[in-house]
Amino acid sequence: MIIDPLELFIVIITGILGSSTIAYYFSRFPGLTLIFI
């Protein structure tokens, strides 16, 4: 799976902002969220 640095950056930023956004990105990008966690 090719990881887009921009998408990963967005996941990290939103992850810092709140756990609700983590759940949102988990529904959209399960792979990226697993890597983030």
C-alpha cells in the first residue's frame, strides 16, 4: 500500500485535535490509522 505523506500528515494533525477525528479517519483510511496508532 502506497502511503500519501499528505494524508498521513492530515491524520496526525487531526489525531492531535481530537479522538473523534481519529474515528473519522479510521472509517476512511483504516490502514493509515493503524500505522498512526
